[in-house]
Amino acid sequence: MLGFVARRLLYLVPVLVAVSLLTFLIASLLPGDLAYVILGDQATPEKVEALRHDMGLDQPIWWRYLGWLGHVLQGDFGRSFRTGQTVLQAVTERLPVSFELMILAEIIGLAIGVPLAIACAVRSGSAFDRFMTGSAFGMLSVPTFLSAILLIYLFAVELRWLPATGYVPFQEDPVGNLRFLVLPALTLALAEWPGIMRVLRSDMIATLQEDYIAMAKAKGLKPSRILFVHALKPSSLTLVTITGINIGRLIGGAVIVETIFALPGIGRLLVGAIYTRDLIILQGVVLLVAAGFVIMNFIVDMLYAILDPRIRYGHA
Amino acid sequence: MATLELSIDEDVAVSPVKRTRRLGPLFWAAIAWIILVFAAAGLVGVLPLPSPTDMDMLERRAPASALHWLGTDGLGRDELARLIYGARISLIVGLCAPMIGVTIGGALGMLAGYFRGRLETLVVGSMDVLLAFPPLILALAVTAYLGQSLLNLTCILGALGATHARILLRELLPNVFLPLVAFFLLGVAVFIVVEGALSFLGLGVPPPISSWGSMIGEGRESLDVAPSLAFIPAITMFLTVLSFNLIGDTLRAFTDPRQGAL
């Protein structure tokens, strides 16, 4: 197991370095000089030249990259020239919001997807199963921003049960915090459950035909115990896989949902940085999100290895 | 739960057989809808439509009338014309991005699979790096730097598609045609959604060009007074994405008997 972890960790290093290089290159090679962005169109060439020199923009690009990477490795991602906040401050301030949103969404998604998958697998081929499978297929075609406006229209505009936008921190007002997060999390969950349900359903149908399930039935175990313990356990790997695959989409979805519902999370920070052309924040956030994504995928890989010894000892 | 006592095995044994070789009415409805969207987008120059960009401040959010079949938006522009011009954007991005992706990804995948060795390591490694970014984040970052234009948008999304096309082609090239078409159609659906999301955030095609995403984004501002401004493009987009998914999935089911249940 240790050797497996070490091999995977070693592979992370070149990937992360390449990710940082790509992030830096996208930001540096493409049109739009940072000095012009900061000083505005009215700036004199001398002023721009002076600022370029101060910021080291006149150095060769590989030298700038190494300098930037050096700072990044020391935890210095730079400072926004618009707000004066450091990237790290801005991100740590907003990270809890995005995490809470994504975790809530995944919980709701699982809470809808898993029971439906089990119910469908048990009655596979029935009218209920066909209806739910069809609905899941239809839901896969509903983009996040569509379900968002639909939910806003239903619950905020028509029924007026929940607020459409806004946020209070959990520490200040737990109930209010959840009220603000219900609709955004539900929006993301609506995109999550069809995938969970479809994959888990076909997995369960196969599992329910195994001999040991027949054995458990013959022993007279309660159906609920057979379903939730004996049949669900082998699907745990599938659930981890789906969750792992979902992370990337969840992050993208969070960007959209945070923007629509005005939640102060990482996604809104990113979109805001794009609107105001705050390149330092943009570069820092993209790097941090990509690094976080890589590390989360690493954790999912590790979970696999824990759940399924074959992966640990197999070819890797 | 009590129905567990019923024999599950028989149901399962029957269902894949029933499911496979059948093109239901839904499939043909999807085809019909796609043809309609294509025809509208293709004939947009010939159709007697008002201009999609002419504003009429006296006729803001007007209801449907003989002149404006679907009414007008918040700036008094004809909703139907904007919808059809938006269909062009969605179809251009939706079709071209996966084409670029399949071409680049397919070429790289075949080269890597044939020559193996260092080239393969390099190709797989660089795709791993691209896949290290959550897709929407990469698209957002690159559009932010490159600037917004239809061409940029299409190319960026194409590059994103390449990562997946590589995997597919390397595995499947020997017997590909139908799987490739299915993959392509599912890709079209994905890219219509991504284009919509970017335009919705105001980061897709620049205004005043209309796109379904930007129409939904603008309609969101007036959900309380004129919900149809958001819902008409939303429903159009949903039906289009659903149709591409349906057709793609049906073709995939044809070629992949193993996954009939999924």
C-alpha cells in the first residue's frame, strides 16, 4: 500500500508542475499586457515601461515563470491589483462556501439517486423503473443554469419560500445559511442524481443476480438488510467512481450556481476576476482549483485502493 | 421492498432483448426536432423575420403579436428572430467543437497508439495535464485571456473535446464508425450546454449576437414580470440537447449490446 501511495504521489509532481506551467503560459503569452490592464488605456509609454520593469515583465518568460513558481511554492500567489487582497486570502475566505455548497449538493444527489437506484433495480423492467430511468435520462439534458432559473422561478418568485440570492455565514445564522444554500445545492444535485442513479441501478441489477443474494434470501434475511447491506456493499466502488468523476463537473457547476445565486465562493471569485480582468487573481485561482482537483482525484484513487485490494497489488 | 421476493432474474433476462433493436417514436421525434432546428438556422436569411438586433424601446417585453410571434425581449428585440439566430450559434459551436476535438484527439490517439514509446508518453502526459483542469474552469480561463469571439470559443471547446476523443479513438478505432457518430452526437449536446453556460455568464459570444445562453441570462433578470423570456430559449435548448442525447444514446445502444441496461 505504501509503495502504491508513493508511486502515485511521485506521478503528481510532474502533473502539478505542468499544470502550473500551462496556467502561467495561458496568462503570459496571450494578448493583453498586464501593465496596460493595470494602468488603463490612457497610460504613457514611459509609465508602462516603468511598471513593466518593476513587475519584472521585461524579463525572459522562463525566468518569470521560475520566479513565479518560486513564490507560489512559498505560498505567495500574488496580490490583486484591484482590491489589494492576496490570492491566498481571497481563496481561503471563499473556500468554505464552495465546499459547503458542493458537499450539500453531493449529499442531496446521493439521497435522491441511491434509493431510486435500489427501487428501480428491485423492480427492473417495471413501469416505475422505466419512468424513473426515462426521467433520469431527461434530467441529464437539463443544464445547471436551466434548473437554477426554474427553481428560482418556482421557489423564490412564485411561492416565495426561499431567497433567490444572498448569503450569511454558518457561524452567524445557521438556519439562514441553510436557507440561502438550499436552492443552489438542490440545483447542483439535480444534475448529480441521474448519473448516480443510472450507474448504480445497472450495477445493482447485476449484483442482485449473484448467488450470495439468493443465499441471503434463502436464509430469510430481511429484504431491507439484503438490499442496503449485502447488495449495496459491492457497489461502493461504483459510488466512489461516480463521485470522483462528478468532482470536475461539480466544480464547473459551482461556478455557475454561485454566480446565479450570488454566493461568495471560489467560482464567483473566478468569474468576478474575469469580468474585472484581474489577471493575478485569475491565474492564482485557476492554479489552486486545478491543483485541488488533481489532489481530489488522487484521494479518489487512494480510496479505490483501500476498497479494492486488486488495484493495490495489480499492475500500477 | 417487499417485492424482492419476486424473481428478479426473469425481468432482467427479458428487458435487454426488448430494449435493443427498436427505434421508438421518441427517436423519430428527436430527429424531427433536430431537422426543424437545422432548417430554421439554415434558412434564417430567407425567412421573413424581423432583425434580431433592432431595438424598439416602445415595444419592450411585448406579448406575442402578428409582427413578433414570440413577443419581444427587454430591449424590444424580436424574440423569435433572436431564438433562431441563437440556434445558429449553438449549432456552429456544438458541431464544430467536437469535430475539431475528434480530429485533433483522433490524430494524436492514433499516432500514440501506433508508435507507442516516447510519443505515447508525451501525448498521454499532456492530455493528463489538460484533464487536470475542471473543463469549465479551463474554458473560462482561456476565453478570459483570448477574448470573446465565436472562433476562439469553438477552438477552445474543441481542444477540450480532444482529450476525450483520444481515449475513445485509441480504444475503438478498429470498429468505429457508429460509435464515433454516437460519441459525436453526445459531444454536440455537451458543447451546446457549455456554450450556453459561457454565454449565460456573459463570457461566450459577444453581444449583440444572440445565443440561447445569453437570452436565458438576460431573461433571468425579468423572471418576475416576463418569465417566458427565459423559459422559451430554455425549453428550446433543453429539447435540442435532449434530442441529440436521445439520438446519440440510441445509436450507442445499437452498437454496444453489453450496456443495454444502462
